Amino acid sequence: MKRCTTQLIPAVFAALTLAGPAIGSEGEDRHDRVHEFHEMMEQLGEHTQRIVQAINHEDWEWVASEARAIAEHSRPPAEERRRIRAFTGDRHAKFAEYDKAVHSDAAELAESADEGDGREVINAFARLQTSCLDCHGAFRAEFRRHFYLTE
């Protein structure tokens, strides 16, 4: 059994080493095409999750802070924006409209939280989530296929 293991481990290691870079680099190349955008979307998701926690605690300052982080989120680098614009093509105006709605809805959510109006915070959060959902429904699957999935 020991002999089998000592022969098997190097063989498995060699196979993984040889296959790893080819598989990994293909996926990484696709991902790097809009890496900053991907990171930004992950951060927006984290802010959204913290808003839910903050609403549950009725911590309106926390809600406002997280909502402002969404409203004022950074833009991807110019090269990534160019790739996204090329991908969205004649639908880019709609993509930009969704982005503008997210910024606006997040700013309104922050204002409602500043006022301490729990019901309006929940309504504003629902509008923000609807804007996110609308954009994801229109673009997410195609975006993932185009930029992240390899064949």
C-alpha cells in the first residue's frame, strides 16, 4: 500500500501541475477582462447585506453609511468601461440607466435613514433592490458568459 501511495502522489501532483495553469490561466484571462468591475459588484453585494443587518437592528446611521457607499461607489477603470460598453453595444444606454437608478435609489435610501423613517427606509431599500434586480435580469447571465465563463 505504501508503494502505491508513493507512486500515486507524484503522479497526481504532476497531473494537477500540468493541468492547473492551462485551466487556471484560461479562466483568469477571461476574468481579468473586467476584474475591477467584478470586485466592485462583490463590494456592492456586501454593502447590501450589511444594509439588511442594519435595518434589522434599526440602526439608521449604519443604513445611511452603507447606502452612501453604494451611491458613491467607484467606477471601473477606463479600459474595463470600454470593454463593458463594447459588450453592451446598442443596449448600453439601458445599462447606464440601471446604474444611474442604483445610485439614485441608494442616495434616497441614505436620506430616509438620516431622517430615521423606518418604513420609508424599507420602501427605499425595496426600490434599490428592484433596480439591482432589473439590471441583473437584463445583463447578468450574458455578462457572466461573455466575461467569466470559458468554453
